[in-house]
Amino acid sequence: MIQRIQSVYLLLVALFTGVGPFMAYLWLDTQGGEFYAQNELWISIAFYAAAVLALVTIFLFKNRQNQFVMNRLNMILQLFLLGFFVYRSLNLSGETLVSEKGIGMLIPVFSIVFLVLANRAIKKDEDLVKSVDRLR
């Protein structure tokens, strides 16, 4: 289970989405205060859901098709988060002031990259199993 590379990728996604947004700020507000994910309930719920989904996907190692589908669902959730962050960064108030985006806004991008890598590894495992079944 853990010895497969997709499990490592999924564990990285779980760490990024479960811990990262609460350590790295997402953006600065108009007063210069840092905005973290725990400041808004639905953002923190979305990050926690993505982390739990990644952890559940690790334990679906016996059913590669379900693992593949769960990764796709996690990618869709990450894309929604990324879309919200892009929308929010384009509509930040105080354009006369310098508006600064935080490094936490890149967490969905890194998560999507690792989810794509995990799906590639899952597909490679599935192709390997199908080729072995053909030889029997």
C-alpha cells in the first residue's frame, strides 16, 4: 500500500491540503491582516474534505478503478477551490493599495499536480495487471 508511488503522492496531497492552508496565509486583507483558511468555515471544510478524500483514496489500493475515480473527484474539488481563489484575488478590494496574494493560494495547484501524477501511476499499475492477465 505505502510502497507504491501513488500512495506517496496522495499522502503529499493530504499533507498539503490538511496542514498547508492553516500555516500559509491565503491573502492579505485591506488592513494588512493575514487571511488563513480557518477564518472562513467553508474554505476550511473544503480543504479538510480534500485531505480526507486523499487519505481514503490511499486505502482503496485493492480497487484501482475506485482509486482513480476518487482522485478525479478530488481534482474537481481542488479546481473549485482554485477557481474561488482566482475569483477572490481578482476582486480584492483596495486596488489603490498593494494587494498581496499569499503562497497558500498555490496549494490547490500543487495538489492537482500530485493527483495527476498519482492517476498516472494508478493507470500504469492497471495496465500492468491487464498485461499479466493476458499472459495466463
